Amino acid sequence: MKTNVTSVSFLSGTAVKNKEGENLGKIEDFMVDLTTGRILYAVLSFGGFIGIGNKLFAIPINALKLDLDKEFFLLDVDKERLEKAPGFDKDNWPDMAGPEWGSTVHSYYGVRPYTHNPFNL
């Protein structure tokens, strides 16, 4: 039986693909707004080789669609666009609570911040 409720740890490690079926990486973590309990971003790991040299990207949660049947997240960007996206490395995370940073990331992926969209993972 399928359910609409699951643990976030179950979703960590889930593959992310684009509409062309290209593998864009995997979800490493999720970032939660502690004041509202909403998941704001999925942290996507992309590139590198066997975990070395991977770049991390904070993907606004409303830019992702979860395909329950195929068990992957769909992100509507091509690889070249993702490679140019604002990213960070595992030892230098941005201030994801910063409004300017959040605005830049949401704009890059063409989605409005969650305050304008209901949460629907």
C-alpha cells in the first residue's frame, strides 16, 4: 500500500533525473525551516567521481516532483544548466536562511519561495 507520509531519511539517497531521463545525481539531505516545520530545500549531490569532487546544490523543494512509481525525483533542468547553478561544497555551506540567497536560488529554478506555494512533496 502506498502512503503519502514517509520519513525524510527514506528519501535521502533518492535519484534525481530530468525530463530526458538523464541522471542528475542524488538527494543527500533536506533543509527544514525550524519555525514552520516545512522542508525548504533538497540538497542534491552532482558530479565528481565516486563521491570525490561532487558539487552540492540546494534545490527548492517545489522545483522537484516525486515519482512514486519509478522512485526518483524529477527536476526540470538539463545537465548544463545544473552545472552552472549556484552550488557549494560539503565544507562550505551557504546561509540558506538568507533572503537574498533564497531569492537567487528560487529564481534560478523558476519557482516561487514556499511562502507563495503550499508544500507538496
